[in-house]
Amino acid sequence: MHPLRVDSFGEKEDSTVQKTVLNSVHQDLGARLVEFGGFEMPVWYSTLTDEHHTVRKSAGLFDLCHMGRYEITGDNAVAAVDSVVTNHVAKMKTGQIRYSLVLNEQGGVRDDILIYRLPDRVWLVVNAGNREKLLGWFGDHLTRPGMEFRDRSEEVAMIALQGPTAESLLAPHVKTTWVKDLPSLGYYKISDLQLEIGGCSSTGWVSRTGYTGEDGFELYVPSDEACDVWNALASTLGDAVKPCGLGCRDTLRLEAGMPLYGHELDEETDPLSAGLDFGVRMKKPNGFIGHEALAKIQADGPTRRLQGFVVEGKRPARQGCAVFAGDREVGVVTSGSPSPTLEVPIACAYVASDVPLGTALEVDIRGTRAPLRPVDLPFYKRPKTPQ
């Protein structure tokens, strides 16, 4: 049995489900396709566990075209974005990427995003399920004179190569001018891209980011070249790389302690409760939307906190399972799955802040209690590369 159930994703057969530019590639590869974030996406090609271990040991190829990609240009682009996100865009250097939150007026998370500071523009990548919501919201709020907001999601494709061998596999085929070469590209940095691989040529950007807990890169290329780029990567890199789906992306990100919108984050959850303080700059000039509400939460202290647990036993705790301290219900599981790397069930849960750390907790799994052993997040950290 696969560690992650197919019904963790959706099964839609109506015309509202969109397809990425790589959909035909997934069908040719025999992928198990499901609905996720409004898109028909591969949940796996072989098995979830096999693909998970591939990313931990070598490298996996992911379709990320379902994510939203927005562009802000003009003299007031930086100031405009700074007014609506929690991180400090004006302090970013060209070529730098930062994690940030977009909040509502109550301090709840509308989305967690990545901000890219490019030489002549600001680039935003948002979650697939929030593309339409944020498209309208950014359109309403990024309206300063001297700037332009554009949705580039359909024009620019996004392909990820994730895993410990990603750099060595990709570097021979990439040229950059913003940095010396691909190995010189630092973590959470972006550079221009000239890709030459397997008879395929493409230009765009390459970033050293990911959602797996491993080293890796995300390639931004014209959408009409995406299938050629994917096929060239797969054929040229050979057995060292396998296509990977949403199933292992979820177990990989959970092991790495990375939040997933709709699980750890939503419009009722603030970033301080989620432990995402590193993406919030409370002292930046002029604040941001939701700043006042978040300042009050910070002053009073969050009423709950996100924690990591190992579930004692073999049964995984799933999203929505209640957490108890004795007879008192004190929390709820946000994500849970068997960990292919650690070979134990792991879970994240929000627990009431007045429950002392170290209190014996249990989770209700379909009417049966299982002990929870608290562990620090992330559950997994990739080994450091020897110098």
C-alpha cells in the first residue's frame, strides 16, 4: 500500500480541471493522474516510496507548472510588493529569493509565496490552489503608478530537478552570466539560464530552491519549450533521474518540516503560530497588510503552536485527527504519513500553547488512541556536503 492515499488528492472529471503544458508527457509516461489545486497532476509514475527514495538518493524531475507565476515591473514595483507581503523586499539584492507570507487583515495566511528580486522586475511564485484568489487580490492591491502587474503563469513553465545529484547532473548543460557557473549559484538565489541538453536549447532562469529538503533547482523556460526541455532532461540524464509526482513531493516536504497550504496554513492561521517568524519582518517601514493584527498576536502570544511528532505504532495519523492530553482535546493533526526515510509514522499538529512541552499526548486514529512522541522540526535534514 502506498504511504499516501490517493484520496488525499481529488478525483475530478469535469471541465473545470486544468492541465499543465506537460500533461501529454505525463500521460505518455503512464502517470497516475489526479486533481490537485484545480489541475490534473501526476501523483506518481511508479510508486510513491520508490520516487521518494529517488529524490533522497539521486534526483527526481517534477512538473511545477501548476504553480502561479506573477511579474511586477516598473519604478514602484518593489515598494508595491513590500506593502502586501511580510518579508522585506527592499532589502533583497538582485538575484536573491525570499520566503514570505501574504496575509489578510486578521493576520491569517492568504498564501505562502516565494519572492524573486530580478534585475528589472519582481517575480512571485504562489501555490496552485491560490492562483485565482491571489490574481484578483494582487490586481486590486498592486496598483501604484509607474508599475505593471502581469500573470505569466501560462507563458513560463516551471520544472524542478531535486536531489543530491542535481547539481552534478545539471551543471554540464547550463551556462549563466549572473554567476560564474551553476555550482556558484547559492541557496535561495536565481540566475539567468542558457540550457543546452540532448539537442534542446532554451533560455530563462534557474533558481536553487525546492520543496523536498534536498538540494535542487527550478528551471523557468518558455511554455512552448517545456515538453522538449523535460524530455531532453529525462533522456540525457538517463537512469540517474526519474519523473516524480505529488505523492512523494508531499512526504518529502513533510519530512523536511515544510508547511503545505490547506494543511498547516490557511486564512484562519497566523504565521507566528506556524513557526514562520523567519518570513515576517515586523519592523519594516510602513508595515504590510495584516501587520496590526499580527502585532497583537505577537504581544499576546499565539494560542497554539505547530509541533512535530512521531506516532508510536504503525498506523499514521492523518489531517483532522484530534490530539489529547488525558481527557482534554488540545490540538489537531495538520499532516501525517509514514516516513519512507525514517520508517516511522510522522505528523505535524497544532497544540494549545498552554500545554507544557513534554506533556504526554495521544492522537485519536479512528477511535483508537496512539501515543505521540514530540520531536523537533524538521524531521529530516539532508547530510552536509563534505568540504
